[in-house]
Amino acid sequence: MSNSITTNVSNYGDRGYGDESHTMKALTWQGKNSVKVVETARPKIIDEGDVILKVTGSTICGSDLHLFHEAIPDLQKGDILGHEFCGIIASVGPAVKKVKVGDRVVASFQIACGECYYCKKKLSSVCERTNSSEDASKLYGRRTAGMFGYSHFTGGFAGGQAEYVRVPYGDVNLLQLPDDVPDEKGLYLSDVLATSWNAVVDTRVEKGDTVAIWGAGPVGQMAAEFSFFNGAKRVILIDGGHGKWRLDFVKKILPKLETIEYTNLPKGESVASTLKKMCDGRGPDVAIECAAGEYTKGWAHYFERLLGMETDTSELINEMITSVRAFGRCGVTGVYAGYCNHFNIGSLMETGIHLAGNGQAPVQKYWNDLLKYIQKDQIHPLHMVTHRLRLEDMEKIYNLFNQREPGMQKIFVQTKFSAPPSPGAPALTEL
């Protein structure tokens, strides 16, 4: 193996918390646009509330591409990626009471202590005790929760794109999966289902609303499905460029859906003008951004990001603000790391727009209800799952996701511990 590849990642980089006598396969970040599956030390119990999980399923999230592109601060070479995973409990610390060895569980992507002010209010995404990054606290004005596999800016916790993972505060951050919910459905309670649900309920989508959603990836797709679930009369999904195939993909699943391909608009038309024409000249009631601030549309923001003059582009947020009806509601669910320029605060103030930061979603506030909806077949995680792939193929998978490979929406990544595909789930694809 090349000397440029860092393999000694253990559980916390060079802090020596891994069990060097036992190894595992794990997907690691090795520099901008570079990831590598390595053999490294298996995690072990450090704190008395820890759980060690044998990973039976993980996935790649669109927000993982921000790490791949080095758009998130404080990534370190060798960090294990992956914040969505489920598995079987292999061992527990002496303080663990609610879960036990052998339980099938899904992990929350954010790490909560369960005891601080925000955790007691079920706002686990801003736990005050699990992220020691002073840079993050200074930038955001308050603590945010630690996250699995998402840089030292969010606590430096090893992620779940691996065969084993250490889960701190196991009683708090693991949800037991019943026998009638297979891994291919339960896995997505880790992030995407709660994130999409929060986007919808936090912007108060209600009966009769018209909802516009930017981004037709898995979060945008499920936000569209959940908008209809919550009574929306119309849902309009917006995408284009390399992602335009996703509009047709989601439309097949949600026939009532309306779409806008922004890269194919008539000359002189914009997303905002098109939405107003579709909505009686006023615009939709609700706008939800499910794309992210990394992807620029115009040259000004492209060069400003290139030169480090901003971390995120305000283009999609401005489109939302100028598209919705006066006193409409806008929610930001796509990942934004820091600052943006040219924000249309005048439109926000002058026309009474309500702008909400929907993420990171407080997963634990919702996952029990969402689990019940899955059991009752009222929501359908498998609608977005197109592929089943191997952990060993993760390097190829990241490149395919980065290229927005047509037909690849959400994937299930299996390990040597995974059960065979459940009924209705995709079969294994060989890469």
C-alpha cells in the first residue's frame, strides 16, 4: 500500500483508542476527492456508556460529498467516514441498561448525551456535551452535537462506513429495530428520514399548501413524499444539470408531483418566475432547500468560493425567498457550513418571509414515530433505495455519487455481517 495512505486510524486517529489486536475494514478520508478502504484497528469500549456495534448496513449521504470535496472544516487524513448506519450490538459498557448484546439497532447520526438542557427537550442536534470543537462553538455561537464520521469540527468521532463502530451514550443514541423492520428500512432512521420529516414539519407544511423543494436527491424525494403525507395539495420539485434524471425518478414514485428542470427553462425565465406562473402569480406557500450551499450556479459565487471569500453560496436561498408568496415559509435543510455573500435580506424583511434553519434535524425527536409509520406501511424508505453494494467498493461508490451517476439515488452498503436482502429491497450489484 502507498505510504501516502493513512491506515493507523484506530478509533480517534493517533490517540490509540483502537484495539490493535483486532482489525476491521473501514472507509477513510485521505485528502480532497480521495477516500480509501483500509484495514485498521477495531474500536473498543472507552467510556462506561459505550456500545460497540457490528455494522450490518450503512449508506452514503449527499452531505458526505462535502467531506469528499473538503468543504467541511477540520478533516484529518485517515478519518473514518459515515454517519448513517445500523447493526447488531457486539459489546456494551457497564453503564448500558436499555440495550444489550445481540440487539438489532439503528444509530442517530448525531451523538447526544441525553442529560443536558437541549437533550431533555429532544433537541439532540444541539447537545451541549458531545462536541468539544471550540471553532464550531465560536462560529455558530453555541455548541452543536457531535456527529459520527463528520470531521473534528463535529467532535472527531469515527464513522460507520466500517465493519465496527463505537457508539457513545449507547442507551441514548441507539433505537432498537423490531423484527418486522428490516435493515434496508430501519437504516434510514439514522438521518435521511428524520431530516426530511423535520424539513416538512419545521416549515409547518399543512393541508392545502403548495410546496416547492430544491434538490431531488433522497432528502428532497422524501420531503416531497412527507409533504403529501402532511396534506400538501401540490408539491413542485426542482433540479437540473447532472441531477435532472432524478426528477423523472421521483415522478414515477409520486405521480402527483410537478417538476421544474432549471437548466432547461425558456430564455428569460428563472426558477422564481416559473414558480410564480405555476402558482397564481404569488408563488408557493412553502419552500424547502434540500441541495446545499456548496454548489454554485453563477460565476460570482463560483470565484468567491474558489478564493475563500465565502464558504457557501446564497443563490438557492435567494431563489426561495423571492419565489414564495409574501409571508411564506422557507426552510434550509441542505448543508451550509459558514458564511455566504449577497444574501437578499431586504426581500426577507420587506415581504415578511419566515426563514428557518431545519438542520441538523433532531433525529431522536422523531424516530419513534417514524418507526411506527414504517411498520404501518405509511411511509416508504425503499422508494429511494436503488442499489445494494459492498463496503469494499466504497471508493468506487464515492466517485459514482460525485458524478451523480444516473439511476443511483440511495444505496444500502452491506458488510460481512449483513443479512441477505429483504423482500422488496435491491439485490447486490457487483461493481
